[in-house]
Amino acid sequence: MGHDILALTTNNEWECQKACQDNDNCKFWTLAKSIKKCHLKNGKSIDKTNNPNLISGPKKCPGKVVFAE
């Protein structure tokens, strides 16, 4: 919760993470799946939730592919 720097519409978690990677101030992202609203965040960490409508992640996942320009 909180630490939002930008909210935008994306179709899925991949687009949301890409938007975070494209924003220098973003450290984490949260996608509200039902309304396709992506929240870019600049907090030091993200909290866990049991809400099945929300998915969150870091700017870059360790050991995972980073989106190329």
C-alpha cells in the first residue's frame, strides 16, 4: 500500500513490470487485475497480500529475463 508514483492501464503483469523497468523512479509494481490498473511504486519493499485480484513484483526478477528496448 502507498508509495505510488504513477498509475496506468496495462493488460497484464508483464506490461506492468515493463512500465516499471521503463521508469527510473520505480522499484516495485502492483497490478489490480480486474481493472487492469498498474501502480508503479518507489517504496523500499512491498507487503504480502492474500487478495487474489492483486499481483506485485520487483522492477527486475533475479535470474529472469529483462525486457529489451
